[in-house]
Amino acid sequence: MSEKIDQLYNFALLDEDAKREIRRKLLKAVALPGHLVPFASRDLPIARGWGTGGLQITLAIITPDDTLKVIDQGDDESVNAVNLRRLIGRTTGVATTTDTASASLIQTRHRIPEEPLRADQILVLQVPMADPLRWVEPNLERATAMHSESDYGKMWVYMYESVVRAGDLRIASQYPVMVNRRYLMDTTPIPRWDVPKLHMAETLYLFGAGREKRIYAVPPYTLVEPLQFEDYPFRTEYQPDQRCARCGAEQVFLTTHFVPDASGGRWVSTCSDAAYCAKRLAEAEALL
Amino acid sequence: MTQVAAQPTPLERFNGHAFRVLLDCLARPGKIGQLPSPPFSGAPSVSNSKEPNLAAVAACMSLLDQTVSFVQAVDADWMAADHPLTRWITLRTNARAVAPALADFALFHDPSCLALIGELKAGTLLEPEHSCTLFVCVPGIAVDADVTLRLTGPGIKDVAGVGLPGLTQPELVALAQRRPFPLGIDIFVIDQHARCLGLPRTTQIELVMN
Amino acid sequence: MGYVAVRGGSEAVARAEELVACLRLLGGSTPLQLPQIRDQLRHAVSRAMHEGALYAPLLAALAVKQAEGDSIEAAFLLRAYRTTLPRVIASLPVSGRDMLCLRRISASFKDIPGGQILGPATDYLIRLLQPTLADEDVAAVAQAAEQYARLVEMGGRRSGEWGCFPKVADYMRQEKMIVDIPAEPVSSDPFDITREPLTFPCPRSARLQAMAQADTSSLMSFAYSSVRGYGDAHPTLVELRYGYLPVQVAHPLTGEAITIGEIEATEAEVASKAHSVVNSNEPPRFNVGYGFAFGQSELKVMSMAILDSVLTQARAGSLSGESGPAADEEFVLLHCDGIEASGFVAHYKLPHYVTFEADLRVLDRARDHVAQRPTRLGQLVDQALEEQV
């Protein structure tokens, strides 16, 4: 095929008007930490629910100088991460990396990398359900009114009931947080382990919900406080005896998976942040 | 990997880079960003004695298209819709020139216009994002010495200091006046060296008396 | 080199793509040509176009072929292509009055001005499989052409001429039986849900656009629920027409209307039994719902028209009795899009082991909580007993 036909699409796929709309909404999102800003959300060549919100933010802000990292479940090689990276790569030609420290722009689903993020990096999170009030008020018209008045009484009642029944808030991931003491925000399905990383962070967090057509943001150095009761404080998944079976890391989020071996196989817990785990192993090996 | 997309044109490249600077400045009030060189020249004068700050004009234009509106001011007064510079911007962006209370974007060509800031829209409780984004041109932004503003709020670790030399006391007071959150105007201050300061509505601004 | 991950996601994704491409031709039959799909799978092509929201029969045929006949996938392919197209110009409003009708029927009146035209209707077919279709050959094409010419001639003889007909709804409006077309704030550009987010309450034009590109089956289910019992809809079909509609644009310089082509389309109006008071000086009238879709898509436009009328009445507060889920605008409009719904349902195929791990930890805590409960209760009982002693 000739070069002309090859370059059928605009840089970063979206047309310039679509990018501009997202950029305008991102600025408002940053100025209103935790507030859901509606955006048009264009159709994309990947399915709704597969990261179209995060993808649209990435495509609207990416420049040719960026170095991109894409992860899903903390893993660069997860099939959906591979697919999104392929699409962004083919439509921008930017450099990609698996090393968190070398990336200027990171798109993620379900995790925040273990390595501390810096001020010169941006983390874009893919969001399936944008409104934290959906558990108690699925109607958006009414939920929007509740947000506008910081009227979160229903949410506290929901939390109370769940503590009485289960001894803990039943929301495992997507834990609700108050941002800048004003807006209740959904943390997307990141595990609770990652929630404190949003609080007074160095880096800028951008959230995109493509199907729900909402954008929101947590700027750096912003108060992000999980909803909790004095006698039932917020707890992460951390267990004192936890340890990655591969690299030995303890202060990380672990996932359990099956490893086949000579005797049939066993279940082990390893870092969900695959690149971090690999980096630690490489460092340990270099010391030997 | 096969490329299926063209590389950005110079204007698109500017818009992309300028946006990252604006985003960074708004996310980190007090940090001084450097805007890229404007991708054009030859914009009409603002008034007989004043050339526009092209970096500020280009940064503002990078966010304009047919779906949004804008308004401009110079010498403490609103500029007419048929002003050559307004027409020049409209022709290149398709954005509508409208009355101040309706404008999605405002471009103040000098700090004296800060007296007009109260006329811009600040959003509603249901839609606080429907507020004006303001670009203000100033002579300079002092990086180290001569702190005139002390900033606190989201995006700032403890407290940030910044100097705006040449602004009068009433101008600084108008700039520092914030509306009750979540309503408010989000401001970019841009100087003659294309340096940029972001002041989102979340930033509390305290004047430092010298 | 140290640790190498045994994952190979990139490789797997690439091979999956190749496998899909192979499967279509693995049966060894002659590859389908696009005109065959366009002409012989008319309804599949129509559905891809209205759900994909792009009028492009040959591209839709390509989408149907590539999607191997999956209607949602075909619509998705078209939608993802449409999003990359520039909006050159908005057409002038297209009126159903200008439709060159192949078919128009009304259930409201036995006879209507211009007459009922059954046209190409499947409604009264006896649904028996036709074995003769199995070994159809090219001779059938010529026979069909002859037969068609004969039928058109007969039809023309009966109704005098064929072409444009007055709309039944216009007559009913004249007679003040149904409400006038609802006034909406006039803006130069139509509302476009692909350019502005759908927030609630939304204008009727946004509602109609959302339904026009919605999944046919979803609209049908919502409409069915409302007429069956979970709602207050009592629709009567005012008119359904199918045919060709000219599309015009204003010349950018002279402003003169110029016809740029025609589209095959179906439209329907239904009257609802619920009375609507337009203003206090006038007697009540029936409400009207409107449906429109590309191609011959009768189920879709009728479902859409029923839902439009239910939603209009719900907004006006003129529903009586059980309103049901189909009267909730947010519920209907946010769940009727096939591309969005299918994407999200399918996304549960993506790995979720991080969130599942988090769920497991919460499950552990709930188990501990339940295990401790008797002990706590026991302590309280012990304490109470001690106090009594």
C-alpha cells in the first residue's frame, strides 16, 4: 500500500476537534478535583468498556515526544494492554516502554504502579463506572444533584449497613473517597492497596469513562480520603505475612495464580505489577 | 509497527505541547511553565499602541473551535465583536465572539482588564465546569524574588510564592478574589516571555504586602 | 538476561486476529461479493446502517461480511468508521412527506387519503421454509426482474400513480386529534449526541437520535414491556411508510436547496391513548411518538415510536397507572445502545484478577465477621448472666 493510504488517520486517531473537547474538559476536571465532567466520548475502533475513556484521554494529550506505558492488572503483557498499546503505537509512533520510571505517560486499568510516580509523569486510568453514588442512586439526574450539594448521606447509610452485615465495607475495589473534602469519587477498580497513592501524590491522575462519558481528575497534592468510620477504619488488602513468591517484595499488591510444576502445580502469590517484579529480580541478579 | 496515521502539523504540534504546559500549570499552581513558540505571526494589533501577546493568543486559540465562545478585553474594556483581532481569531477557530457573561473563554490583553473579571461566568452548582477559562497577559512573572502572591490549595505541596511585577494593588486584589467553590474562574497568567502560571479556582491567593 | 515473563500477550493477540480471518473461509465455499450481501441480505445491511448510524449500503455490506453476519459487530465496525469522518454539512430537514413510498399502511383508519399500500410486507407470509431457495440459480434473477416489472405495473394501474402521499398524521393534526409537533428551542444546528454528552433531562431530538442508532432488539424489548403490562402505553399505528427519501443540503453560497441523493428509510408515527392537554384553552388530544430508521426496518421504527410516546408522556407527567421501566428516560436511553451494551457485557472477559483478589480479601473479612458473631453474642449473654448473679 502507498504511504498515503497507510496514513489514513489523524495523528492519535481522534480528529483535532475531539482532542480539543477532551482537553477543555480535562482542564475543568483538574480545577474541580473529583467532579465528574461530561464529555461527548467518540466511538473508537475498540469496544466500549474496554478502556475507551482512558484511551480517549491518552490520545487527546499524547505528543510525539512522549514515552508510553500501558498496563492492565499491573501487567504490560496482559492482552488488553497489548491491544491498546498496539493501537496507540500505530496511530502515533511514540516510543513505548514497560519500565515505569522511563514512561512520561502511563495508561492503566485496575492498578497504580508500585514504583512511586513523579511530577513529570501522568497516569491515565480507565474507568468502567464513573459515579460512586450508583450503589445508592443509579439515576444520574438525581445523583448529579446529590454531588452538587455534597449530599452523601445515602452513601454513609449504605456503608453503615454493609459494616453491620459484613464487618467491613463490601466495596473491595473502586473504594469511594472524598476528594479535596468536597466531591465523593470512584477510584475505578483499583484495589484498596492503591487508594492511598492518590492522596497528596506527586503526580497528576486523570480518569476517563468512555461508555459513561465522564472525565475526572485528581491533581497532585490533593486530599484524597477514603470513607471510613472511626471504629471501622479503612483497611487495604495488606496482610502482615504476605510476600511475592517471585521477587520477595512485601509492600506490594499480590495476586494469586496457578504455577504448574513437576508435581502437578500449586497456587502462589506474586506481584501484580509485573514490570516492578521483573526489575527487582534483575537488580537482585545483578548483585550476585 | 505499521504507522497508519500522519504526524501532527506544526499547528497541531503546538496545540498538543501547549496543552501539556497548560495542564501542568493548572495542576500545579505556582509552577511556571514555558509555552512553545507560537505557530503563527501577523495577528492584528490589539490597539494603536499595543501588539498582542502571541503566546497567550495562540494558547487560548489552541482550545477554541466552533462549539465554544470567547470574549476579549483591553485597557479595562471589552473589545467589540468586529475588532480586527476578534475577527482574525473567529476566522481561524470558528469560535463565536459573545457577551462576557456567556463566554467559555476570555482573553485579557493587559492586567487592567482584571477589573472586569466579575462579569465572567463562574458555572453553576450542577455544572460548575460551565465556567469561563481566562487568559491574562502580564508584563512578567517573577520566578524567585519579589513574591506578591502566596498560593495554597490542591496541586501545591505546602505553599507556593509567585511574583507579578507591574500589577497594581487593585489588579492583584481582583485576581485574588475567588468565588465560593465549586464555582469559579480558572485563570492562566501569561507573560511576555511566554511563561505561564495556572490559577485554578481551587487556589487560595493571598497578597503579600511589601 | 534475568527473569523472562511467561505471558506472551502480544503474540496471542496477533494469532487470534489471524485465526478469526481464517475461520470465515475455512468451509471452502466461494467468498461472498459485496453486491450479493447488499442485495440479498437487505435487512442485515439495513440493521448495520441504522445501528451503526451511517448510510452507506456497500460499506455496510462489507461490515456484514467482515462481522460474519453478527449484527452488533457489523454496526460497531460502521460506527468506528463513521467516527473518523468529518462533518461536512448538516442536511436540510428531511420530511417523510417527500418519501417515494413502496409501502404505507395505517392501523388507525380503514381508508386513508392516497390509500393503503401493502407493498413488500412480510407480515402476512406463511412462515414455511422454501426448499426451492436452496438450489436457486442465475435464471431466478431474470425471473425476479420480470415478475417485479409486472407487479409494479399492476400496482400503478390500481392506485393511478405511485409516488408521494399525504401523511395521515397531518390529517389528524388538522382535525386536532393529535398534538402538534412539540416546539423545541430552535437552534441552527441539530443536537448531536456524538458531539455533546447526553445528560438528563435531554431534548427530544437527542432522545430520537439515541434511539435511531439503538439496538433494534433492545428497543423492541423495552417497547414490548410497556405495552404488555409494565407500562401505560396503548399505541395505535397512525402510519408506517417505507421507501426512498431525497436528502437536500443548502448550497453553501447561494443557500438554494440541492438534492444530493436519496436514502432508503422507514418511518412510523403512533398515537397514544393517553390524553395530552396542549394548553388549557383547547380540548385534550392524543400524543404522538415518532420512529425512523435507515432501510426497511419496521420493528425498529415502531418500537422507537412507542418508546418516544411513552417517554414524552412520562416527561409531561400525563402517564396514569403503572409507568414501568420503559417510561424512565435515563433507563431506556442509557441501556438501548447495542455497541455500548455489548462492549460492557463483553468486557467481563477481560482479566479481572486484581479486583477479584481484592474481592477475596473482603470475603475473608466477611467470613471472619460471621465466625466471630456467635462469640460476641455469647460474651454479651455471659456478661448479662454474670450481672444477674
